[in-house]
Amino acid sequence: MRLRLLLLLALCGAGPTAAARSLSLRGSWRIRSGNGSLELPGRVPGCVHSALFQRGLIQDPYYRFNDLKYRWISLDNWTYSKKFQIPFNISKWQKVNLIFEGVDTVAKILLNSVPIGKTDNMFKRYEQSSFSWDWGPSFPTQGIWKDVRIEAYNICHLNFFTFSPIYDNHTQGWNLEIESSFDVVSPKPISGQVIVAIPKLQTQQTYSIELQPGERIVELFVKINKNATVETWWPHGHGNQTGYNMTVLFKLDGGLSIEKSAKVYFRTVELIEESIEGSQGLSFYFKINGLPIFLKGSNWIPADSFQDRVTSDLLRLLLQSAVDANMNTLRVWGGGIYEQDEFYRLCDELGIMVWQDFMFACALYPTDQGFLDSVRTEVAHQIRRLKSHPSIIIWGGNNENEAALMMNWFNIHTSELHTYINDYVVLYVKNIRQIVLARDKTRPFIISSPTNGAESIEEGWLSANPYDKNFGDVHFYDYSNDCWNWKIFPKARFVSEYGYQSWPSFSTLEKVSSEKDWSYNSEFSLHRQHHAGGNNEMLLQIGFHFKLPKNTDPLQTFKDTIYLTQVMQAQCVKIETEFYRRSRSEIVDGKGHTMGALYWQLNDIWQAPSWASLEYGGKWKMLHYFARHFFAPLLPVGFEDQDAFFIYGVSDLHSDCKATLTVRVHTWSSLEPLCSSETERFVMEAGKAVLLYKEQVPALLGRCGNCTRQSCVVSFYLSTDNQLVSPTNHHFLSSLNETVGLQKAHITANISQQGDTFVFDLETSAVAPFVWLDVGSIPGRFSDNGFLMTEKTRTILFYPWKPTSKSELEQSFHVTSLTDTY
């Protein structure tokens, strides 16, 4: 598959009236297939698939089996062409550039039938995940996926502008390093002044510069006024995301003025790898502005196979959902794409820390000079583009390639392993790492994930066991063992991938399927599952603790199974995440001090079973509602060990607080709590996880009357000054398929409107586990969902993302709880 870009240019005679002119070539182009049998209009930015779909020549590529049906599109060669007229005389300009911000991927560019360039790098470089992954389809797209324009200029032109705020520990003050690249087309040197102004920090400095002809870099060092109070940028949940408006004005000879404006944020980041008392190995945690912070979040994949469909509104919806679930971090995974500028701007604004992988994942890469040159260009470009964003706290060289080599995923013969290790060091150490360290001194770099960090470096850049729990970060997946058993999880320093699959809701699947597809073992269901054995693994986990549905209606059985996969996923990831959060302050058998939990994955690229907590389009799965609780800044975590019940208090707060722990025991058969106890007030330490409560389960049940493991459930919460400050958590004393007294709950909802929000007043006839409120395809989210309802009434809010009405919600509303699947 190959792309040809034809541009047919006509010239106008008007002379230059400014120092620079720009002509956008966005908008309508013509697209033609290789043999000319298809010709159609298409939009730029865009791709061939989108153009064909918009003209009605193909169905939605995500519908049913269309990822197979439309493979011919990716296998064909396509030509993009555009006739345009430049509204100025290019002969009057010293330099005219044709700029493609992004071409996907292998293309030849012709202007008036004259070849003028080739492309072979999407970033610049090939995209991996376009060719399918275990969570997504294969849609190798072709097209002009980013901006294209013509720029003409005289004298000189500002190619790029970037900056880095740096804290000087010696002077205890902030400085700003500004780097600007100019293309000087004047035959003589150009002199002038640069004025840098940050008004709110009472900072304005003027510099004299002289630019010699050619490509020139101007580096400026700005000292921030020490009399001004600099407010730092903080991650979500830890402070404000204060930024300052800055202008940089270049006043050059010949009356040429170039002005750039930007938002400047000030923050420091450190990756701490140091010895820990009572444990072998090293710590692995981040300090932001000197404060150790537990990273809570998920992994980000491309939001769509067709990037022209990823709008600013969609990005804001997905990223706001991450923040609303109390996340502070997203890892941009190394098999997708470097995200668009708007993604990072929103992360800056919302306080989302970004672990940014370079785009290398689960593969062996060449090290010929041509490829290395392309990679060096790619890496330098992305650092230059992104390093001014405070949200990016670390660069990662690749995803899982250290593990792939050292665990021998590719069955490399031992006699050849040294060749591949050498290639690995050449690519990631001698090229990528070298460029990162030279061009960005404001954030750490790790070569791979998972990695042993400093230990991997000590062992020659690759560790014998990259999954060592005493160092660095780990990835952990286990689908065969019971996820309710917290002892299967690694008590590691940092867990940057883990998770379980579920199916998206029926309303999401319904849009891309037909009635014959609506069963768990249909051809469609098997085709949509790209993780080998994934559908059976979900049923296995469900079967450990829940009854599989046996409704006589096949469609209802499918819907019930979808619901149970989401219950299972939410419960599994909850138990695992709570284990990591309660391990932050302790060392047990030499393991612990866990300081990060990023589950796989946040978002979906299409409508299919996956590890995501947000469905394609943004609808919240049950897991995402659970994440809102298990990532809460103050959280009680309950678990059992050898018949004893423990509750830890976990705090992400910056200051100590006085708190009380309330523990209640409920029977499945009654909406009144059986017994309740409250601890004395205690000091909950800031930034710690500490044991608050321990009781033998038989003793707990014994003091609550006629209670058994099968007939009762425990709930608990933390409060200060009698105000609820933590989510109410719960602990099941037995599997839900063994409960005694659990009755079929009849749940009703009265819906009313308050401003832009809708109020759901719920009433239940019985205790109801995993109450799931659903309004079909109406976009929005609830204040809580998937909850254990132990009281007769409860009020839940619905926040619509688009205008809706009470009647529309009433028509779409459906409620499910666990016993509805029996």
C-alpha cells in the first residue's frame, strides 16, 4: 500500500505585503484508487476510510465484520490530489515551504507532476497498533492525517519555539530556558531584540541577538523575578494547575516582528530510586515539587483507529472522566501515537500527569543508519514539541521490549541473543536516551516499561529479570487464578499495567451488530475478542464467585453475561488496586512501598471486549465508577488474612486529619444494619497507609447475632467531624453465589430535574448488590453506579453530556442488580 500526493499549482502575480504568508491546504481534496476505478472528494486532515464512509461508499468500518471486509482499502494504493492557486507571487519570496505535519505513512509527493519528496514515518515513523492489538482492530489507514500548508517568507522565519522552566536549588529561584529555531534566508546577518514578558510574575527581560544566515538556534535564559511568588503546577487532587501567560517578541531588522505567546507552568519532578530499610533493591516513586505522590490512573491508547474522528470535545470528555474518577496519571502507551497538542494541553489544565512512551512496543527494531536517522528525527521533534508541558513527568523509551528480550518472547537462539541486545542498546541507549538527556533536563527518562530502572542500567541496560518486584515498575496479568485472592498480586514498587477484561454495554454493541450477533458465543462475539481465550477467561473469573446466567431468553442471557463481565472486572481491579494502595507505607517480607497503580486500560478504540473502563465514545463501565472510589484521596481498605479482617486507612492528603472509622454488618435479608461500631478518633497520617482495625471474623460475626459468612456483608467508611469524607467500602465474607437470604430486589426510580442535572430517587425492596443504572445511549454519567444498596432509599445524580429530558431518560432507563441475572 502506497500513497501518492499530487498538487497542481497555479500562480498569481501579487507581490509580498508582509514578512511571511501562509496558505492552508486543509479542506477538500480528490482521492483516487490505484486503478482509477474509484474517485471521490475527501477531507484533509483525514484518511481514505473516512472519506469512503462519508460518501456512503462503505458502511461504518466498525460495523460487524467490516474490519475484514474492508481490508482491500489498506491494500490498495491511493492518490490524494488538489488543485490550488497561491494568492501571492512566490517569485517575490526568498523561501517557500510545503509543509505536511503528518502523512500516513509511505507516500510520494508530486507538485505539478514533479516529485518533490517521500515519506516513510508517521510520527515521523510507522504506527504499530494500526495493524491490530488484543484490544483493537486492524485498520492501517492512509491519508493526510494532520495539517498541510504552504509558507512563504523573506528575511527569516521562526521554525519552532519551546521552553523549559528550571528550578535552581542553589538560588532557590525559578529560571526559564527558551529555545527558538530560525531559518535566516537573508544573505546578511540580522540583528534585533527579544523581549520576554510574564506580567503576573513581574518579569520582563530584553536581549540583543544577531542571526547569521542559515538555520540558527537562539537560546535565552530568563530569571524569574525573585520578588514574585511563583505558584507551582500540581497534579489533580494535590493543588492547583496555575499557569502564567508569557509573550516573546522578536523585533528584528527591516521592521520584522515575530510574536509568540504561551502558557508557562512551574513544577519539578524527580524519580526517586534509593535504598529502603528492611528491603532489598531500590524505591521507585515520583516527587512533584518535592512531595512524594502516589500515581493513580490508567493507560491511554488511541481513541479511534481514524484520528480525524478524535475531536477536542472527545478528548476533553475522556480526560475529564479520568479526573472525575480521582485519577492523576495516564501512561501514553508506546504502541499507539504521540497524541495531538490538545491532549497535552488538556492534561496540563486538568492536572493529569503523563508517562510518555516513545512509540516502540513489543517488537524488535532495526538499527540500520536510515532507520536510526529517522528515529533520531522523530525523538528530537517530539521532545521539542512536548517538553514545555508540565503534565509530562517522564519519558519512556519503549513498551515491554526489555522484558521481550530477556524473557525471550521471540524465541531467539542463545547464540544470537547478544546481537539483539546490542541492537537494543544502540537504539534505546545510544540514540533515544542520548537525545533525551541532551534536549530535556527537566524530567527523568527510563529505557523500558517494565524495567528495573537503575538496576537495569547496572546490569548493562537490560536486567536478567525485568519483573523483579524490588526494582522499577512491573506489568502484571493473571486471568486463571481467583482475583479475590489478594495474595496473587505483586507487592512491587510500582505497577504500571494490570487489569481484567469485560464487555461493553449492550447499547454500545448494538450500534455495530445485528440481532444474529447477540449471544456470547456468536461468530461476532468470537471475532470481536482479540485476546486469545479472553471470553472464556471472563467466564472463569465470574464462575469463581457468581452464578452464570441461565435465562430462557437468549438475548437476556447475553445482556446478563455482559453485566456480569463488568461486575467481575470492577471487583477484580478494585481488589488489586486496593492492595497496591494499602502497600504504599509498609514492607512485608522485604516487599512493598508501592507508589503507583496504573491499570490497563482507560479507553477503547472500538466497540469490543477489552480491559478498558471507558467504552468507545466515553460511556462509563462499572469499573470506572469503582475507580472513582478506589482512587479516592481518603479510603478505607478491607481484606482478610487467616480468618482475621483488617481495615487500612489510605490517605493521599497533604496534612494529617482526625478521623473515625465506622464498621457495620448487614444481613442480606434485611435493609436494617445488624450492628454498627465506631472507633475512637485517631490521627490519619498524611500520605500514608496504616492499619486501623483488626478483628477475627468469627468474633465479628459472633457479636452481631445470628450472622454467618454467607448471610452477612461488612461495610465501613471514614469520617471527620461526623462528615463522610471517604467512600463507603464493603467486604464480602463469602462468594456471592453462596449467599443466604439474598432476595430478588425490586428497584424503582423517580426522576426529576434540577438545572442541568437529573435526580434519580431510588427505592428498593431488598438489599441489592451491584445495582446498575443504565440509560442506554443517552450520553452522560451517574454520580455513582454498580453500588451495594443496603438502605431502602438512595439518591443518585445523572450528569448529561448533551441536552436530554426527563421523558427521554424515563423511556431509556433500566436498572439491574445481581439477582436479576438468576
